Amino acid sequence: MQNEDDQIREAFTPKTWNEIKTFDSWQIFKVMAEFVEGFEKMAKIGPCVSIFGSARARQGSEDYKLAEEIAYLLTKKGFGIITGGGPGIMEAANKGAHFSGGKSVGLNIELPMEQYPNPFIDSDKMLHFEYFFVRKVMFMKYSQGYIVLPGGFGTLDEFFEALTLIQTHKMIKFPMVLVDRDYWGGLVDWIHQRMLAEGKINGDDVNLFRVVDTPEEAVNVIDEFYRKYSLKPNF
């Protein structure tokens, strides 16, 4: 019986280079299909805020309740809610949008664990993706703001990608909010004490996001931003 290392080695060993090139060429059509479906569905939805956080947050936990309340309040302001479509924080945010009567969007990704569509996504606003990079384009292109609750690598990936695109002017500025000072405080301190202090980023870069504690504070950041700036496509 093969051990895990042998299975990984076999999976990444090319049979022939022609096979690899043929597979890569046909893969383009799968990528295109995901983009086309995503663009067609998402373009009809209207202004939305994406809410990110751990898929492992349990129902009834403080993080879960925070996400649910934030989504509820945002939809009352007229925003739809976009999540990764799975459990935990994603489910909580879709739930808040669902019970407020707002738009509830889920961008689900095929994963070997943890990821299954939650039941609070609008049936006509559920999308399934195989490719992370296609899914992330949908978040970037169709979000008017990011609310980031405590999470893991995936949450950090989505936050820092948006931060980088705004910093480099590849995407227009939109509000980004980290919720829970206690959770994010160490990261924010490191950004200031190492990245900023050592000249790895500019002083203005640390103002590209805000850190808050309550649902009301998070929603106010979004609300205040769009009192000054009109809603527009991100790209």
C-alpha cells in the first residue's frame, strides 16, 4: 500500500510533456467557463460586501454571532452579502442576510474537507468553483467592502490580496475592516513595528484598513465611506 509521500510523488510526476501540455490547454476552457458563469451571475446582484472568517466557527460562538449581526445590519443598509458559501463565519453571514431579507451570495469552493454549501444562500446566487484564483476574482470584482473576522490562512489570503491590489492601484480603494482587536492586534502591531518601521510599506498603507470590535462599528466604516464616495465597479 502506497504511503502519502509516494502518492504525492506519483501525482506530480509527469507521464509525458505532451500529456502535460494537452492537459494545460484544455484546462483553459474550464477556467473560462468558471469566469463566464461568475461574471454573468454576479453582474446582476448589485452592491455587496464580502464577509470573511473561519469555517470552523461554531454556531452560537461570539465570532458566529458577530458575523450574523454584521450581515443583518449591512443588508438593512441596502448591501448584499457575499461569502465563501461554506460553514462557520460564512454560514453566519449568509444567515444574517437571509433573515433580514437581503441578498445572500455564496461562492463555494471544492475542497477535500470543511467546505459544503450552507443553507442560507439564495438559490439563484450560489456559485461553485474549482479554482481558487477564479473565485477570488469574483470577491475582488463584485465587493464594495471587506469585513474580516477571525480566521485562518484562507482569511488572511483574501485580506492581503485585496490590500495588495489596492496598495498597487490595480483595484479601486474600498473599505476593509478587521473585526476583533484582541484577535488581530498582534498582526497589526507587527505590521506597524516591522513592516512600516523597516520601510517595507509606506505610512499611508496602514490606513487602508480599520480595526473595530462591534458590528455597529464595522457597518459604520462601510457606511461612512460611501457617504463620501459613489458606488462603482472595482476594476
